[in-house]
Amino acid sequence: MSEPGRTDPAEPTAEAMTPAGRGRLFADWRFLAPLVAVAVMAATWGRDVPSLLLVVVAVVLGASVLAAVYHAEVVAHRVGEPFGSLLLAVAVTVIEVGLIVTLMVAGGSGAASLARDTVFAAVMITCNGILGLSLLIGASKFRLAVFNAEGTGAALSTVATLAVVCLVLPTFTTARSGPEFSPAQLTFAAAASLTLYAAFVSTQTVRHRDFFLPVTADGKVVNDADGDDHADPPTNSAAVTSVVLLLVALVAVVGLAKVLSPAIEATVADFGLPHGFVGVVIALLVLLPETLAASNAARRNRIQVSLNLALGSAMASIGLTIPAIALTSIWLPGPLQLGLGGNQIVLLAITIVVAILTVVPGRATRLQGLVHLILLGAFLLLAANP
């Protein structure tokens, strides 16, 4: 949480919400960046972009990511937890689906496994990268990273179940020759994903909301509206503005990533990396706003918010992406390969086991954060060099 008497820079002050303050805010680059990014996306979409202009696109993409983080934190501060974390996780994942479908429609050698590669990369990045980084930052700054084991454990069990049903089982089914589901199996996996995700959202936001709120060092739930007594929430108009700009920024992030995707694919090929690494790059780009938002929360000792973002993003990435891809596969050409390979299954299994050991005590040291980051490093190495 913020220090007494200090307002977090991501949170608008009361002065900023006056007419003069609003004028200064709209001159802020974080308000202009999403609009500029959409203009750049429209100007470059579907065109052969020169190398020099690709650098400009990359810079605008980075600005859009930072703007998305800012507006996500404004909205989260207004609506409180866990709704703020849920909003960002769902928004990013919905647009991630759009990017995957767009690239699958374009076809290519890796189109059949692109959804699997991207979703698995998102799970590993969230459950090891975002989670590990958040624990490392929190434990380094506050000695211990403290969170609610009940809510985090529920989220982790849901992620594990979704990952096994949607990504592991297709490897071992025999109805189809490859690592694919039959239509009946895919329908069950999609229905189960939506059911589990809806049940979790109900648990997180209605019946057991206190399980997902930040806690103090002695385990006491922080029950105020935004988790920070020292900064007033933004006004409704400011929150609505940030919601709109957040969605615009996220669309721009994914759209610009699509513009850069040919260059990404060419770079991956030039470095001799397998085509599946494209899914890793896509996941890294799409999850960058959540990574920065989770890191900011960890620096304010709101570790539960960071874990809500990490596990909520992993859950949404499977629970929303797989049903959407299952639906669109009716019109998409070619097979839909969802089953993981042997080394990927091993990495997923050890990630789940280590995450359970991390979550059960309700507090973690820098060691647990480093363990998860090492697992992320192992995933990236094997993705680049299977």
C-alpha cells in the first residue's frame, strides 16, 4: 500500500478531476497514446511496412502498453478489488483471442498449433513469470510477500484443471490421429471451461469476495473499497474515460502486434527458432500490460492483487480462449491441435506442484519468486531449443 500521506502516481488526485485538471490530463501522453496507436494501426494494417517504420510501430506499441497499465490501475482503483484485476484479465484475453483467430485465418505452417502454443505460453508466463516477479518484488521490498491462501489456492486449482482438460488430455485421446479432440470432446472441453470460469468469477466477485482482497502483514483483510486508504478514488467520469481508453489501448496493442507479426515470424525464422516460438512472442506482447500492473501492485505491497492478475489471466486465457477457438474452428481451415508435447507436460506438472507449495503457506520469500522465474527460464529455453 502507499505510504501515509502519499498518493500513488497511477491514481488521479482530486485536483486532477477539476475542469482545469482534466484538461491537463487529456494533454498527458497516457491519454493520447491509445488514440495515436489506433491511428498508426489503421495506417499500417494489411500493408508492407518498411523496416524503419516498424521501429516506429514498436515504439508506439510500447507507449500503448504503458498507457493500458495506467488506465487499468485507474479503473481498478475506482471499482476496487477483485473487479479491477478481473477487468484487465478479461479484456486482454478477449483481444488475445482475436489475435489468435486472425493469425490462424491467415494460415501457414504453424496455424494448427498456434492456439495451443499461445495459450500454453500465456499459462507459463502468468503462473511463473508474473507470479514469480510479483513475489520477488514484494518479498525483496517488504521481507515477506503476504497473500490470502484460500482465494489464491482456489484460483490455482481452477487453472490446473483447465490446463489438464484442455491442453493435456488431447495428447492422450485416440478419437483423432494427432493431438486433437474429436468434435464431441472439444465441445465438452469448451463447455467445461466456460462453466469453471463462470463459477470462479461468481466465487471471486460475489460469494467469497474477501478471499481475493489484499491482506496486511498479519493476515488481516484490507476491506476498504480500493485497498488503499491514502488516495481518493477517481470520479465516475474519470473511470469511464479510463475504461474507454483502456479498451482502445488494448485493441491497439494487439493490432500493432498483428502488424509486427510478419516481422516477428521472419525474425524467429532468421534465428533458427521453431515456429511455435511465435506463440511465445505473442503471449509476451499481449501479457505485458498485466505484467506491469502486477509489478506495480507488488511494489505497493498488494501481493494479492498481483496474484489475482497472474492466475486470473491464466484462467481467462484458457477458459475464454479455448471455447472461442472451438467455436471458430467450425469455419477455420485445417486441424486444431491442442495437445502438449512431453517436455511441455513436464513443465506444466512441475509448475502446478511448485505453485501449490508456494500458495499453501499464504506467504512467500524471494526464494519462491526465484523458483518460479527459473521455471519460466526453462520454458523459454525449451521453446527456443526443444
